[in-house]
Amino acid sequence: MIDIEGLTFRYAHAPQAAILDLSLHIRGGSLFGLLGPNGSGKTTLISILTGLLAPTSGQVRVDSHALPAQARAVQVFSALVPQEYAFYPQLSVVQNLRCFAGVLGIAATERRKRLHAALTIAGLNDFAKRRADRLSGGLKRRLNLAIGLLNRPRLLLLDEPTVGVDPQSRHFILETIKQLNVQGTTVVYTTHYMEEVETLCDEIGVLDQGRLLAHGTLAELLSQGDARSLIISLDSEPTAQQRTTMNGIHGLKITANELQLAACSQEHLQQLLSLLTAHRMRVARMRYGYGNLEELFLQLTGRQLRD
């Protein structure tokens, strides 16, 4: 569905590129999670995929259509649901849908059917006549989604669609996205909520400073790399002498009978296990690798705060 080769984009007068030499394939029918810290290039990439921005260099194709030259053809079968509320607050829910259906050029004979489908999928039938500015945060998010579904997109781009909503609304939105994907819609999903990506997405990409740091299924990402997190539980607390023998291991944290190492290569793992055996420290339990996506994300992108 989406093929990106050597993509670079630089904003005018920016000191560095927002996206740098990025190559990525997103297959049709995928529910693709795009992760990255603030300023990583996620929104820029989404804007390029919708034809709003033109690449500085590189090639981008969406369903065989080259961007930006064939942006209009892509916009016919794709939709962007932005993080910001993208509707008229003084209009009712159904008035907003009618307005955007007109903008999309949906024929009058088809419009009522599309409006009803969007209201039903987004769970907004009971709120159709309510003014948009009087909706709760969760309902506003669902109105954003309903507008994005009016053209029955084969490609749906979602930018932080659950920011600031209650747990019930979040659950509803996520289940709706799952169903849309099951029915054949290709979804590109950007969020800061790692648990959403773990639950929803069949493929994941991690972007930082405009570069693609990792790409694959959740299982592939959690098992990749030479340096992985290590947690070892010993069957008893190490003695003072045993602790001294481990003091030279850089980054090793010892708490009671538990040893933790944030980044441990297989070579260092073997050395540590040999050291434990030589000094008669018995392993009761061990976990090697990333326990979840958040651990991997922080390992790849760092722990410093981002603006």
C-alpha cells in the first residue's frame, strides 16, 4: 500500500532535516503503529503521505500513486484524522457531517447513507443534533473519526486519536479501529500510548530525529538487537564479597537478591553467568530481552525530555 524510498524532507531555514533518508514499506491491510518522541518526524511523514507536503528528495508511492504528483488520486481513497479537533464547533454533529460530505463532493443521493454509516460506526446517533462545542472530549474525538470515515477510506491515517479521552471512549475508539482494519482498511496509527500499539498493531515503526530506528512486528522488535535488558533473581542475597566481585560490571544494579542490567549483550550475559557460577551464586529466575514496547522505545530513543 505504502512504499517509501530514501525520503528526505527539510523545512525552509531548518538547521536539520525533519526526515532523513527514510525507507519503509507498509503492506495493504496492515494496522501499522508509528511511534516517536515529540519532534521525531511523525506528523511530517503523515503530511507527506496525504500530499500536504512535498518531499525534498526520495520517492513516495501510495497504492502505486506517486506523491506529490498524484496527491489528488490518493486523497480520494484516504483520510486523515488529526490530533486537533477538525470540525466547526458552532454546528451540530450532523451539520458538520453534511458540511464535510459536501466538501468531499459526495452526491446528494449517497450523502444520507454515508452520514448514517459514519454516525453508527462512531456511536454518535444519539448525539446527532448536539452542537459540537457541547460534546465531551471523547465524543469530539469520535466526531473527528466520523468525519474521516465519510469517504469510506481504504487508507486511514490517525494522529493521536485518543488524546484526552476517558477510558470508555478510548476503548470504543480502539475497538472501532480494529473493526475497520478487519474489514480491510489499511491504518497508520500514531500515538504516545505504547499499550495501544501493543494491543492494536500488527507492525510497528519507531521514528526519531527523522530516522527509522526499528521496524517489524512486536515480537521481532522485542527480540532484536545485541544489547537487551537483563533481570536475574538469585536464590539468596549475594554476600559482601560476592557483591565486590560484581562491582566492575558497568551499569549493573543490585537490589536485595535481584540483578538488573539495562543493556546487556549476549557476550556480557555469558560472562556474567560464568561469574555467578564461579562465585557460587545460583540463578532462581532470569528474564533477558525487552519486557515491553516502552522499554525498547526508551532504549532506542533515550530518556531525555523532549519539547
